[in-house]
Amino acid sequence: MTQTAPCSTAIIGAGIAGLACARALHSAGWPVTLFEKSRGPGGRLATRRLAEASLDIGAQFFSVRDERFQREVERWRRDGQIAPWPQRVWRVEAGQWHRHHDGRTRYIGTPRMSALTRHLAEGLTLQVDTRIVQLARDSAGWWLHDHGGHRHGPYDQVVVSAPTPQAESLVAAHEASLGEACRRVIQRPCWAAWARLAAPLPRLPGVPQDWQAAMPAEGPLRFVARNDSKPGRAEQGESLTLLARLPWSQEHLEADAAWVVAALLDALRTALPDGVELPAPSETGAHRWRYAQPDVFASGEAINRDYRRGAGGLALCGDGWRGPRVEDAWLSGYHLGQALINGN
Ligand SMILES: Cc1cc2nc3c(=O)[nH]c(=O)nc-3n(C[C@H](O)[C@H](O)[C@H](O)COP(=O)(O)OP(=O)(O)OC[C@H]3O[C@@H](n4cnc5c(N)ncnc54)[C@H](O)[C@@H]3O)c2cc1C
């Protein structure tokens, strides 16, 4: 396959898609700089670190369907960056707990989800705490303007891996078709609450004490994770992540975080078998993900095109272009990187 001459590339966003694209370009010897508005890489592979516990508050796990991603995942596993979790999942229907089996292996980053993206960022040029607010282009190339009034560049090309509503505000002024494509991808919100409990959850009748995650079939709550059941975290004590259903999150998008915590803890109490008391929480909080997962059906067309490229050196990657999973985001970034290198 022919390779094009290396182009200097700026990548906006250091989530798993931006990192996958950056790694592909870096491996081919292309100069790449990542710009990330948060304090570190990871995006929605996020971990809340308390004094004595780490709680994953974005993606809870990832699974593998694609062969190329499978090879990457095997490498991460050999390097000790990920481990299988959860292996003991329960479904809760009408107050009854049933063991959930689907034969699929799921993984998380170790010792926490965000450690995987920190690993992927090693050796790359990454500028954190830098929110890009505008792109400009002149005869020298692309310039990135950040929230502090600084200008970065010039670059031959710019990849935007931010969630589509945020990407739109950067690219629409330069290429209307890219802005329009962003507008068609709907990202649904999700509230994620966490709670450290003063005591372990009591034993649930008929459920072995080593259950790791639960999926209530009804109510506001869709997923409960016991963070202390994750590899390397046994010592941190009972620490739960509670993910709300997407429609419920949309309905309560502007609610107060404390109210959301109380509502999701109540939903957990309802899901526990009769007579089981939830121990008092010692520390709680909630994070509102405005753009949690793309709705692949909302636009009325199959997303499955992996990424978008414009004519003037702008490109878009991220889960919004492929599907609602970590795997989709990684494949989107990886495939865009390959396309840029191969000039197709
Ligand atoms: C609560 C929740 C639960 C989930 N559960 C699962 C699950 O169980 N399994 C699964 O496979 N997937 C799950 N997902 C989805 C998965 O996390 C995402 O699909 C994936 O992480 C998206 O990666 P990305 O790189 O496309 O986007 P992101 O991770 O959002 O990365 C984009 C990055 O761009 C940065 N950025 C945005 N705008 C700017 C700007 N202007 N300047 C600089 N930086 C900017 C952001 O800070 C972010 O770091 C979940 C997501 C959430 C929120």
C-alpha cells in the first residue's frame, strides 16, 4: 500500500478515538500533537479518584467484536493494561435476581479504567488543560485557538475527535458538509452517580456475595458496578457506580447532582431484595455526561462509516461515526489514522 508524505497533524480530544488515531500516525513517523481540554487523557473512559477509592464513572467495560480490535486488546492484556471484568453479572426483574450469562468476555483498564488511556498516551505529544475554541486557516496551514487566547500551529491537517455536538462548533464554519454530518449524529446524555458505603452490602438472599454488577430491568437505574470487585481494588471497600437509563437522564438533565444521587440510591434500594438494607453512604457524587453515547438509530441512517474527511485537511473521528462503544471509538480513530497515512 502506498503511503503519503508525513503531514503535521493536530488532534483535538484525547479520548480513545483520538489516541488510536494519534498512535497510528505516530507509528508511521508522522508528527502529531493532541490537545485535550481536561486534566488528562481518557474522555469517557473516566475514573473518579477519591482519597481511598477509584470509581469508574464513564464506560464500565468494553467487549470485542472486530478482529483488528481483538489483536489490540490481546496486546493490552499481555501488557497488563486490562483484565476481564465483570464475570459475575446479575439481572434484576420484578425484584428477582437472575444470573446473566451471554458468553461474552468484557474488559476494564487496570488498576482503573483511565489507566488504559494513560498508557496509550505514553510517548505522544499531549497538551492537556487546553480547550480548542476555534480553528483558522491561512497559507501556512491550520491554526488552533485555545480558551486562554493562545494560538497553536500551523498544522497540515486537523482531526477532531470530540463528541459530534462539540466537533460541529469547530468544523461547521470551514466545511458546511462536515457540520451537517455532525448535526445528524445524536449523542444521548447519561447521569453517573457514585457512592462509597460505610459498610459492605449485606448478603442478598439467593445471590452469592461475590456478585460484581447488576442490571435492573426497570426504573431509573440501568447498571450497578461494585468497584471493589475489580482487579486490584479489593482493599477500597464497598464503592458503587450507578448508571441511569438514557431516557431518564434526558428527562432529568438539568437536575441537581445531589438529587440525582438520592434518586439513583433509592432505585438501588428498590432493586435490592425485600428486607435487605442499603448501608449508609459515606461519600457520594454524580457526573452528568451530556454526550454519553451516540444514538445509532436517531439519524435514520446507519452510522457505520467509521470517520469523516473533508476536502481541506479536516477530519472527524470518534464513537459518533461508528457506534456507541469503546470498540467503535477505537476503530474509528484507528481507521482514520490508516486512511490518512495511506492517502485514501
Ligand atoms: C456513562 C457511560 C457509560 C458507558 N458505558 C459503556 C460501556 O459499558 N461499554 C462501552 O463499550 N462503551 C460505553 N460507553 C461509551 C464509551 O465510553 C464511548 O463510546 C467512548 O469512550 C468514546 O470515545 P471517544 O474518543 O469517541 O470520545 P471521548 O471519550 O468523549 O473523547 C473526546 C475527548 O475530546 C475532548 N474534547 C472535547 N472538546 C474539546 C475541545 N474543544 N478541545 C479539546 N478537547 C476537547 C474531551 O474532553 C474528550 O477527552 C459509555 C459512556 C458513558 C458516558
